[in-house]
Amino acid sequence: MFEHLDIDLVIHDLVDGNSKYIEEYLKIYQDLFPQYVRYVPVMRQRAEAQVDGSAFENWHQWFLVAGGKPVGIIGFIYNRQRNVGLLMDFAIYPDARKIRVDGKTPFSQFILNLSMQQLIADARESKFTAPVCFAAEVEYPALVKKYEEYGYVRFPVEYFEPPYTPELEKVGDKIQELSSVDYKKLHIGAFQIPGHPFNLSDPQTIKTVLFAFLEDHYQLPSNHWLIQKVVHEIPV
């Protein structure tokens, strides 16, 4: 509970054996991300399994409850190897998007800011001051525009989202079907971490984000066509 807010907000982080609200989390996910339901078994496993402290991806699956009602979810990663945050899933029910925290801050922006505070805490556990940035793949131009109001900077590369991750391959039972799913064209960019600005136009920052997604999360080989393509498109 956040006592200083003008709303009652409770966050349940559904990882490391904390699976009490995982079905409620998955309901929101399936309601608002029906095109990605293939990842549901992975999310359930993340909630039920004990965290491997040596893994370079530290997951958070936040189930958001405001005023006693489920209002949204946000799933994000702190990549210990590259010191960068990755926003994977962010869904707020339409009615909750109208909430203004303390009368001014949009609820979605407030949750993004809270997740970045969590990433700072994660970075400090790994002996960094703060993450380089909080990166996100974004499908829709309208959402890019909204995120830009919150400080999102789009990277100047043509980016495609791989159809599935090795994590899904381990728990899914329809990988043969997924092999025919095409790469999806998305925008990619990042938010500044409040109080810890990095140059998001710096080629090394862009490369760090691209490798965190493509090499670490999707586990594509370094000679994969997509990695080769985007690396060559980074402005020098």
C-alpha cells in the first residue's frame, strides 16, 4: 500500500514462488494481449519457480490492484549482464488509464516510474548506480507517441520481434506451429531513468539494448540476420 497517494495501490510481484494472484494476472494479460497467449505457460512458471540468482535476467511480474480492483499488469526485466531494463508487457484497463495520481500524473506514467525505481534497486544489488535505460519494443505508432510524452526515445533502426523465446520453447507444446510465425515489425527505443540520464542516441547505448533483447532474451546467435541487420543500421 502507498499511503501518500490519493488512491489505494497494491503491487504483487508474481515471481519466485509467489503465484497467489497469477490467474488474475493472466486474465488481464489474455484480455489485453490476446495475440501473445502463447506466453501464458511461461508466466505461470515464472511465478511458481524459485528464482535463479545467477541468471542474468531478473524478472518482475507486477499485478496491480487499485481501490481493491485489478487494474493492470507490468512485466519487466533487469538484465544484470548489461545493466539495462527491458519492458516486456504493460497493460492497464481503460478505466484505470483515466486515474491521475495526486491529481496530475497519469496512472500509466506513474507505474512506469515505479518500475524504474525497482530497476534502480536491482542495479544497485549488482553494484551499479542505475540502469543504462528502460528499453521497450512497441508495436503501435499511437503508443510510441504516448510513450514519447513520458520520455521514450525511438532508436533509428528497422527492428523485428522474433516469434518466440527459448524460455517458451522449454515449456510450450506447440513449438512446431510457432516455427511458422513470422517476425513482427516493431519500434524499439528506451526511457531515461529519472535522475540518471544516459545519452540514448549514443551508438553503444543502442547496441546494449539491441543485444539485451536479441542475444540475451531471444537468444539469437551473433551471426543471425536480424542482429547483423540492426547493428549495421546504428548511426555512427
